[in-house]
Amino acid sequence: MVKIGHISLGNFPLLLAPMEDVSDPPFRYLCKKHGADLMYTEFISSEGLIRDAIKSRQKLDIFDYEKPIGIQIFGGDEEAMAMATKIVDATQPDIVDINFGCPVKKVVCKGAGAAVLKDIPLMVRLTEAVVRSTNLPVTVKTRLGWDERTKNIEEVALRLQDVGIKALSIHGRTRTQLYKGEADWTLIAKVKSNPNIEIPIFGNGDIDTPQKALEYKNKYGVDGIMIGRASIGHPWIFNEIKHYMATGEILPSPTIADRVEACRTHFLKSIEWKSEVVAINEMKRHYANYFKGIPNFKTYKTTLVMSHSINEIMETLEEIENKLID
């Protein structure tokens, strides 16, 4: 049984990675419905929370059906991280997570996310500030290192464990790799097999099929897997992996009706959580993902993307369900 603090997650949990502009409540609703064991919010700027920025505050929205859920924060200042943690604590998530892995330039330029990989003592101090500011379990998501010459993840894992984190998720790339090349899980396995590591270690990077999930579980010995990009437009991946691990069978691919239902649910939840205008605009980036690989979808995609009407979008989705054949 894998535990983060007092939270039991089963024998081999599947985690939804925190993804900017993706892991919002509507998307998390679908991932939870389709088997995610633990989910994290989009990352939230500690400075934004302190300044009471509307976008940062909105990302604190969590719901009972999502539990267990972690709220992820990032920043490069100890005091700001401590203050942000107290704000997060008040919303009563199950976990506070720290992002030391985001490679995006606008985050790194502020000395946050993966930038902290260049200064391990700062990483330790930031983590300590968060741990001291909450009674909730604190977890960390990070990368192997800043670049090929600084893959110091083993040292990082031990030092963060020493200051009180309860689990560590490791993306198998360096910051300079961004999302290019292949994720290196050998170093993740090395952390997991270190006799001094007592906390759960979750692997992240390149898991996009049930077969690969089982292969990596057996090969690298991690406590669970965190899935990010492979879940975009395909929230079914969590249950597909669970079914394959339990039975050795591959579940049938989602039907057109399944895809339409997921897309429609995502859209309606977005309207409910955000607003009609925001939901219509933000859904534009999701349509192609839900219907990836479906022949003759292009015309419908154009209609969906160009539409400014809820009714027109709903009618188009219904037409896709009725006219496109698996």
C-alpha cells in the first residue's frame, strides 16, 4: 500500500500531472471519472497568491469528488512560499505540492520551477519553508537536474526527504531537454533503490500506453506513475492502464460516442466553472485532442473552433456522434 503521509493510494497509484492550462477542474473531473488516483492542480504562483491575483486564486478551486487532491505552488522566495502555503492550507486540500520542474522560460526567468535545480541549497530552504507552514503532507515534483552535467536527483531526493517531504515525483528529463528526446528512467530507478529513501517515488515521462506503464513499473520499481501529456484528450488512459495491469488485456479504444461524451462533459463543466465566453474560447484547444485520428473530423473541427454559440457547439458534437463512424 502506497501512502503519502496518512493518505492511502492503493498498491500502484496513477497520478495526474499538474499541467498549466490543462489540469483545471473540468479536465480533472474527467480524469477522476476514468481512474486517476491522485490529481494535482495547475501550478500556482506563490507571488500571485500573495498579491491576490484573480487567476491564481481561481486555481485554488477544488471539489470533494476530486479527493485526494494536491494543490501545487511554485516560487523562488522562502517568505512568499511560506505565505502562499498558509493560503493553500486554508482551502483544505489533501497535499501541498512544490513545483521544481517546470521548464517554461517565463517561470525559469523568475528563478522558480526548474530554475531552482541550479541552486540545491535554495531548493532545500524553499521546501523547508513550505513544510514548516502546513500540517498537510508536502510533496515535490522535479526533474533529473538542470542539464546533462548536473543530474543531481539522488542528492536532491535525500535532502528533500530530510526536510520532511512525503513523496517525490521525478520527470525523467533535465530542464535543458524540455520535452525533447527520451525520458531517462534509470536515474529515477536509482533514487527508488537507494536504501536511504523511505518516501514513495513516482516516475513521470513518456508513459503513453498501458504496455509501457507495466513495463516501466516492472523495470524501474517505482511506487506509481504520473501521467501528463498522454491524458490530454484521452482521460481513459488511467483505467486502460489499470485494466491491463490487472488482466493483461487491452481495453477497446474509446468509441466516437465516448469521445463526444467526454468532450461535451469537459465543455459543460468549463461553462459551469468559468463562464460561457471563457469556456468557448478555451475548449478550442481541446477538440483536436479528443478526436485525434478520427477520419473526416477536419470540417467539424473548423465549425467547433469558429463557433461562438453553446447551442451550435452542442449541435455539432451531436452531429459528430451521429454521422461519424468508428
